[in-house]
Amino acid sequence: MVNIDIKQMAIFQMLAQTKHFAKTAEACHLTPSAVTRSIQRIEDELNCQLVIREGKNFQLTHQGKSFYQFVCETLNSFGQLQLELSEESDSISGELTVYCSVTASYSLLPAIFERFRQQCPNVEILLHTGDQADALERVASGKDAIAVGAKPLKLPDNMAYKHLSLTPLRFIMPNTGEIPKEIKRLKETGPLVNPLNQPMILADRGVVRDVFDAWARSRGITPDIYAQVSGHEAIVSMVALGCGIGLVPEVVLDNSPLKDRISVIDAAPELPVIDIGLYVLQNQLTNPLVKKFWELAASHFSPL
């Protein structure tokens, strides 16, 4: 009789998704050696090799791919059973990890959190904040169950996405403090028509940076980049200090404590609007906590 429990299946599923023992260990709150032992015990029980690990390279064997499909189906069925049982008892409990930027934590999520806590008072929400550019990776690696971030140009096949809001991108410049001569001259002579002639502060990565780079390349423009930073909130801070021209989503500027020290460059070129929403792995949508949060978000925010 094969003896493989739900916890071992969850570890294997996470490993198959992250393709990384250390990331799996972090997501499962284990040590890498514990993950290795768990996989070895499963292989011993099944009497076959499931994974091939050669240095940094990782892949599932044919048997591993078959077992992964079985694990996903089993865990999905187990999650559905949990949901049915919790609905029958009128009580969902557990821990839900959510990742978002600081801006999203007080602009998009409060309404969802409020309704979620009203309907699921026994659930503990663990909120992690950071650069929204990390949202997709945080969910893909299993560090967080749900994340808020900008929709990428190409969404991975194993990822579900729920639209929450749209936000335009804004070129911004300082209006107080010690302003560089170049920017001060622009303020004195009128609206800035081409901000790319000025030193720029941009996100070092993420959807907004990808959109900007694609736009600049299509026009043969090489911007003068003064600084590349993590997090759009930091861009607003640097612009307020007079370091250069910045590019941020409007929602970040609207919720910034420094917005009174910033001017939107109305005459600047327009860039595509950014879609902001929730990320979650497709196979986690049967998880009772994730499903409930997902449904509440869908009912609160209008679809596109």
C-alpha cells in the first residue's frame, strides 16, 4: 500500500511549479534538505524516479509528469472538499498570504479585506508589501497565494488573472524644493513637450518599464536615465527631491504623500494604460480561502 500524504503532495506540486528546491523550501517553510527527503520518500513509495536534478538544472521525468498531474487533480479535489465542508459548517479558517505594493495596500485592497474579514473572521491574512514588479514571481514561486500587480504583456499559462483597475501612466516633475536648472527652465517657459530630453528616473523592471522601453524603441529614442529604482513610490520621492523627470502609474501619484510636491507633465507623450489586478496559480482557485478572496474581488470591481 502506497503511503503518501497531502503535505508531501503539496511539496511535490510546489517543486514542480518552482523547479527550484530552495524556493520550494522557502514557500513550504522547510529546509532544502527536508524538501529533498520528502521527494525521496515519495519516489521510494512509488518505486520510480520523479525528478532529475543536475546542478542547477531540474526537470520532471515522464513518471514525474504523470504524478504531477495526479497530484494537481488530487489537491484540487481535496480543496473542493474543504470548501464544501467549510460551507456546511459556515466557517472558513486558515491563513492567506497576499502580496502587493504599498500603494495597492491602501488603494485597492482595503475594500476587499473589509468584506473578506466580515465573511471569514477566522482567517488570518498575512500581507507582504514590496515592488509590484515582483508580484508574478511571488505567486509563481509559492511565496504568496495571491498578489496584486500589473498585467504582463504575456500571462503564463498556469496563472489566473483578475482585473481590478486601470491606471494611466504619467510623466512627472518636481514643483517645489531645489530644482535642477534644466527642469527649472522648463517650468519657466511652459509645458514640457518632450520629457526624454531630460534626465529620467524609471523603474528598473516590471510592466511599466517594459511598456516604456517598447514605446521608446518604436520611436528610436534613447532616454537619458538618471536613476533606475525598485518601486514606483521611490520614483515619486526622487522626483520630489528634484533629481529628474519620472514615469509612474497615476494611482501611485494620487496616493503619494508627496503628490503636492509633484506636477504632472500634461503635454508629455501618452503611453498605454496599465491594467492592475490579482494573480493566482490556476490550481489554487479551488483553495477555499483563495476562491473566497477571488470571488469577493470579482464582485467588488467591475469587469473590463
